[in-house]
Amino acid sequence: MARPITLFTGQWADLPFEEVCRLASEWGYDGLEIACWGDHFEVDKALADESYVARKRATLDKYNLKVWTISNHLVGQAVCDHPIDERHRAILPDRVWGDGEPEGVRRRAAEEMKDTARAAARLGVDTVVGFTGSSIWHTVAMFPPTPPAMIDRGYADFAERWNPILDVFDEVGVRFALEVHPSEIAYDYHTTVRTLEAIGHRPAFGLNWDPSHMVWQQIDPVGFLLDFADRIYHVDCKDTKVRCGDGRRGRLSSHLPWADLRRGWDFVSTGHGDVPWEDCFRALNAIGYGGPISIEWEDAGMDRLIGAPEALQFVRRLAAIEPPDAAFDAAFNS
């Protein structure tokens, strides 16, 4: 099953867009999952300047790269988040942050996500990957005791804020793929079920499958693929190494920085961690996923100029695993 392999540019936004294109092309990537920050893809310019998208396309063509997906995690995070604070100020465009008044930030973030759908359509892609934020993530420890009504309000808040956004996605023929991730309204299996229920399973809203966030939570990434097969709109490849077991390193981060060996888990180069990659790719085949496989480089302990091409070669080998019927037919008819 031929699937394009792309590089997510979010961790490369310190470099100019053309430089990332040059590197990805030299390494052999088929295309990019373009982040909506840095100079990689600016939503406001894509809508205001008739030539902006054409120039982006020309740069991609120059390096024989394609694009199937754009990602706007940073702005999407602010749509539902509580509290809104200095963390958001650090990641949001000035036009979204404004004066920093929390509800104003949330409303401007929602409008920017609507514009992201419009900009994606103008670019000619049909999927936007991102975050939703969550008004109830701060209650995850469940102490002080969290009443069920508070959780109910969190999912109602998500639906109230995201349904109007998804209306625009429907209007322009683009889908949103939530990256199931701690700090989002859906961060594991059961919260994903509830999130889909909250918006009536509308087709505009699906999932970005990234197994790295499941493994350290002890969620089976293969079972997740099979159970949510019709909602897997995009795939990110990122690996996780769990380092619990010495009595000091726990499942959470201990507020320690990335690559600190005292952490109980960390992101590592794809193929160096605990994600069962072969089983995952066989599951992708089983559900008929034919979209892009995007490599998200986030290993703070390895030089990305070494790790990103290494990850590409690892994923290319996995992508060669054929669906069961095709492999059987090829052997039987040879």
C-alpha cells in the first residue's frame, strides 16, 4: 500500500520554510505536514494575499515535495483551554493573543481555526491536524474531588466552541484531525469516545493517530486504530521510551525537561522506543488507511539532522509491509 511519507515541520519552525523543504527533499521525504507557525504557513497571509499560496506551492514544487495536511496545534489549543496564561502568550500570534483577556483569546482562536480551514482549502489540502484544548484537563488528578457535572460541562463547552468551527470545515470540504494527546479534550481511549459523542460523531471531526502519547499511558495503539478505524484521518509517527521501574521515575514527567534521564518517559527517535511499530503498520493496513505517514521529530536527546533521515528509512521499511490479501495474492500467483 503506497503511502506518502511526510515530515511535520512544527519542530523545524526556527528554520525558514525553504530550508526545511531543501532538507526534506535531500533526505528523500515525499512531502511535508506544514505547521501554521514560523514562516511555514501563515493563515492570515494565505487568505489576504492572492499570491501567497502560489508561492508556497512553487517552493514545494522546486524541491519535488507535496502537501496533504497542514497543522495548527498552537492556536487550536487556546479554543477550549482553562486557564489561559503565559504559556499561551508564548505560542500564539499577537492577533490571537490580543490583550490576553482569556475569553477574548478563546474566541479569537476559534475564528483563526475557521480561517485555517479556509486557508487549507485554498492550499488544496483536505485535512487540518491540531489540538482542541480542554477546560477540564486541569481536573485530571481528580482531587479536589471532581463532580460529574463539572466533567459534563467540559464536554459541553468543547461542543459549543467547536461545532461552529466544524461548520466552516464542512462548508469548505476540509476535515479536522485531533491529535489525541494529554491536555486535550480527548487524551486516551474513553475520553476519545466521549469527545466523539459530544459532537454527534460528525464527519468533519476525526483523529490524528500518534502512538507515542498512548504507550506511556499504557493505551494499546493497535487496539486504538482498530476501534476508531473510521476516524483515523491522519497518522503521525513519533516514538516513546518508558523508563519506569527504578522506584523513582514515574509515568508523568516530574516537571523535568525533555531528555532529562530522570523522567519516567521521553520521546525518542522512531524505532528506538516502545511503540510496537510492525503491529501498528499491520493495523493501518487492516483498516485501509491510505493517507500520509508523517514523521514528527521530537527527540531532544538526538541531533535532528541525524534523526530525521534515520526515522525516514525506518518508516519506509515499515511501509513496505503489504496488506494480508495483497501479500497472499502475490505469493499465490507467483
